[in-house]
Amino acid sequence: MKEENEFAATSPFGIFELHLLHLLARHGSFTRAGAEAGLTQSAVTRQVQAVEAKLGVALFERTTRKVIVTPAGRFLIEQTRHILGDVQASLRRLREDFVEGSKQVRLGVSRSISLAYLPGFLFANQRREPGVNLAVTHETSAAILRQLEGDELDVGIFCPPRRLPGNLTVTHRFRDAFTLVTPLSFLAAGRKGRALQKALAEQTWLLLGEGSNTSSQLRHWMKAQGWAIRASHEMDNFDLIINLVALGLGASFVPQRALALYSRRRKVQRIPLPKRFSREIVVVVRKSRSEAAHIARFIENILF
């Protein structure tokens, strides 16, 4: 206990100062960090300088245009993200269980997941838990990972990277098969193998923009199958791609299940292939704490 008291008395920062460090790293600006924290730019500057003086290391590099996180600062931010997340989670549980009584699930769904999948994610829980509020955001997988680590989200659904951060865990996995679609004007009857690839190579291609996990895996698969394809247009979601294919603007590989949302209104031609690409979609939560009962039930209610 004596060591704990000494640490508390000599600690270079508390929760509030740590929160300011994270805000500054996120915004790259003392002014914007101060605006979110309700402080002036000079007040944030003094707080950060005091922390750096106690630590004896620079956490941020100041330039005339922006604030850059140093390697030491990046290490501290990454290592302490779960601390703020755990405190915020405890406060939310306190309010939900003992103060307000209202319960919420904050869900992040990747932009590369079609809107056609949302009923499976949401419908059963809405029917079984009508009193639970759902806050759903459509983000990139990278953004969802950061928000899960910082406890800004309770549940994330996305195509995962090769390795998840250590404080996150997967609760569900499922395979998501893709199909090749073209406009109805593209007649592929009788075309197979190289003849089909040659005809498709002349098409305008609509692909998911580079940078996402799905895009990286799909492009690697196309290369391995000998598809010499270069994207003429790049989008950030498959719903837009399917609509543009239906309008005759190009061909694409899209999740097969995503077509269910458009089959009646948007007509596309599906091209059968000997091998199909598939990705994995996962449900991810933080593993550093036990989930609230209503969040655990939400996860159980997810249908694929």
C-alpha cells in the first residue's frame, strides 16, 4: 500500500492529463484538443509541458503548422489507450445500472459490408431487446479497431487484419463468398477460361478502394488467379459498386449476399467461375473486461 501511495503522489499524470494527451495525439492541434476538452489552447499547452517535464521526454514535436507525436509519445498513447477505455466503460456501466437505467450498444460496421447484412446484425436484438438503444456507425476497419481499443465502440463487425490488437477478441466468424457481376449488356455465353478473362479485361472495372483489408485480400486473390485487372474506378462500399454495375458502368467482384438487396430493382449478370474469392467477417469486442449483459445478449442475437 505504501508503494501505491508513493506512486499516486509522484505520478507524472492522472486520468485527466492522460485524456488531454490522447486528444492532442488525435487532433494534432492544441487548439482543437482544447476545444474538445473545454480548455484554452494555452491551458492544454501548460498541462502537456508539465507532463513532459515530469517524464523527462518529449511526447510531441511542435511545428508551425501542426503537432506531431514523437516515438515516445506514440508508445505512451498505444500503451495507455486501454486505461481510458476501461475507465469510460466503468462509468458507462455505472450510469446504465445505477443512475439512468437506459442501455445502449455502440456498433461499428465496416464500410465494406453491404447494407443487406444489417438485418442479420440488428433485427433479432431489436425484437428481443426493444428497450436497448443501438448507435450504429459505418466506418473503415482501421477506425473501428481504434474505437474498440479506446472503448468508443462496444462491438465491431469487419474483415479483420492478419493480427488483432492484444486487447481485442473475436466472438463470431463467418465466410463471405464473392461473385463476379457485369451489366446485362455483357454477354458471356460460351466464353470460358482465357477467352472470358480477355473479354472481361476490356471491361471498365469498379473495385473497392485500396487500403481496406477486403480490398487487399481481393486484389491478391485476383493476381493469384491470373486476373490482370486494373481498377478504372474505386469506391468505398459494395452497395455503390453494385448500383453502378447495374447501370452499365463496369464489372466487379462483390459479396454474393449483398445482391439480395438489389435483385428486384437493379439487374446485373452473374458470371460463374471455377474458383470464388471469399473473405472472413468477424465480430470483435474488447477482452480486457466483462461485457454488460445487454451487450452480451446483442452479440448472441447476431445472425449470419
